[in-house]
Amino acid sequence: MKSANSAAPRRLPWAQALALAILAGLIAYGVGRAGRKSPQPAVFEWSKLSGNDRDGQTDVAPVQGDRTEQVMRIRQRLLHRWRSSPDPVADWELMRETSRVLESLSVSELEAWFKEADHGLLFSDGLLKQELLDAWARKDGPGAVLGSGPRSRYMDNCVPAFIAWGQKDADAALLWLRDVALPAASENQRHSMRVNLLLHLAKSDLARVEQELPYMDAAERSGTLRALAMNASKDPETQNRLRDLAAQSTGPDDALRMESHLLTRMSQTDADAAEARVDSMELEPARRAELECDILKGASQNDPETAFPEWLSRHPADQAIPAGFWPALNQSFNFDREEMTAWMDTLDAGPLRDQIHERGTRLIASTGDHAKAATYAAGIEDRGRRQAAMEILRVMWRERDPEGATRWLQTLSTEDRAMLER
């Protein structure tokens, strides 16, 4: 048995031991602080994990440790960050870290990660996968485009891969696309790849887009110009340049189709200028009526209360309403129901009102206001249109309120009830 004076260490009470430990730590901190000018925190240095050269084109030996394990840690950390962020795309710190981390991976590592079958079902996983594809395409455009094409009927990534590559080097991407023999599964995406990149370039460099037109056949050139017109800036100079290109590169019918899109864009900011342009053109009445509807589509997005009366003042009362009118009416009714109902209430009796009230019966009934819809149907003078309006109203009313529909049917004239019973 050891005596009390034995050399064995004596245990201190836990509180006293804790106090001594804290004191020792403070002393060590003071000594360390005095001995260095700039303390270096222990941070994870992503640059040391790079498995590719600075241009991101070739693989080199890992700097330290097992590369597979290092890449797996990178992936797990990044995936966790994306899944835990409430809004990854708006998380600028996360986006900066993602860009830095993906830049540290080699082409083969990006490709392998992207091609893994299971990326999870979370929305954030899909967003991260797009970042992976973009990073891969920036480092190896041809490899990403050819390697990310249709792998199943649900997935085709060659178009976004090509856009990501083209945003970095448009000349190289477009030159490659002109001559490359694409796999059969991706060949039908050739036009989509080119036109989507050109839409991006047109925002800042329309001249570069013009240079590409001679390399297209007539059908692709026409489709590209229409797409450019649909997405054109609201700058009049740009719009007029597109008109010139259409006149030089396509036939009259294609040029008019592109004009339709340009008028819609123009009328969003200056409906008067769009109408003046139509007035300056020599057109058949039916074609003029369609262009007037294109103006209505654009103008009604901002001011339907003015756009529809203006359209009505320019449309001949004895002319049938063009097909292009109805999408504009539907859209405006969905967003401005009270204003559009008030306008339809002011229409004078006649063929135009009959056509609009027939469609109005359906629109208003879809909101549940069957009684109001019934007043429209009853006021239609054309017998065929009145029957069509009442039949659709009966179906819609019975689905939501069978008893109310029955009461309405009982109020109809003998002629109208007989018409519905046929």
C-alpha cells in the first residue's frame, strides 16, 4: 500500500482542474499572440484539392492524400450546403463557393459526378446538377455536349451544355457545331443548340448573330429570325435591323410572320407606333386584321382598358373576329376580370358582340358567376351562337350547382328550351 507521500499524482477536484486548464489556455494564448503578427486560422483550402491544371483541361496528380476521398468530401459538403440553403440560387455566398469548388475539379471528375444516375429528387439537387453541367462545358465544351445528350427519353442536356460553352467562347462553339457529326439522338437538337445561343448573343452582339445566318438553310434561318423577333429587345433600332435581316434572308411570308412578333413587342411600349407601322403597309384586309391582333396582344398586357376599345375602333364591324383575338381576350380576362367584363358590357348589339359574348359566357361561367354568364347567352342575337353559349353554360352550371342550373333552365323561353333539347 502506497503512503500519502507517494510520488503518484494526486487527483484535484474537477472544478479546480477546470480553472487551471482555463488559466493555462489564457497564458498559452497570450504567449502565442505575442509571438506572431498575423494569426492564421485553420481553413480548408480548396485550391490544394485541384486535380487539373489552371486551364482546367488536363488531369494531374493530386497534391496530397487520396484524390478519390478528397473529391468525395468536396461533393458531400457541397451537396449538404445546397440542400440546407432555403434558396440556393439567391444564396450568393453559396454560388461563389460552388463556382470555386467546381473549378477545382478536373474534367473527368465533373463528368463522372454529372453522369451519376442518382442525383436525388430534391429541387436543389437539380439546380446543383445544372451547375455541374455548366462547369463541365466551360472546361470541355465538345465533351460536355456529346456526353450529356439523350441518355433516356426524360433527359437531354446537350442544349444547356452548348449554351454554357458558347457563353464562354461563342466562336469556338458555333464553328464546332457547323461541322460536327452529332449522334443520331442529338442531331434533332442541332437547331435548338444554335438558336438558343444566338438568342443569348443577340442581347449584346446582334452583328455576331448576323454572321451565323449564311451557315443555315432556309428553314432554320426563318425559324431563327422568328425566335429572335419573339425575344427581341424593345429598342426600335434593333427591331428594324431584324426586319432588314428578314427581308434579305427570307421570303415575304416569313417576313410577315416575323413582323407579327415584332409588332407585339413594339406595342408593349408604343402601341401608337405599332399601329402607324401597320397603316403604312399594303395588306389584304384579313392579314391586316391579324396584325391588329398582334398589336392587341402586346398592348393589352399593360393597359387592357385602353387596348381593347382601341382595337374595336379599328376593326370593321362587318368583319369576322380573327383567331388571334381570342388568346388576348382570354389572357386579359384572367388578369383583369372586372375591367374586361365592364368592356364587354358596353358592346353594341351586332355580330361582333355576339362573337365576344359567346366566348364571354364561358369565361364568366368559369368564375362561378353563372347568372351573369346567362345574361350574355340570352342577349346573343345569332341563333347558332346563342345555342352554343347556352349549351356550354348548362354543362358548366350543372357541374357546380345542379339546382341553380335547373332553375335557370325553367326561366328560358319555350324556343330556347326547345333548342337545348334537340
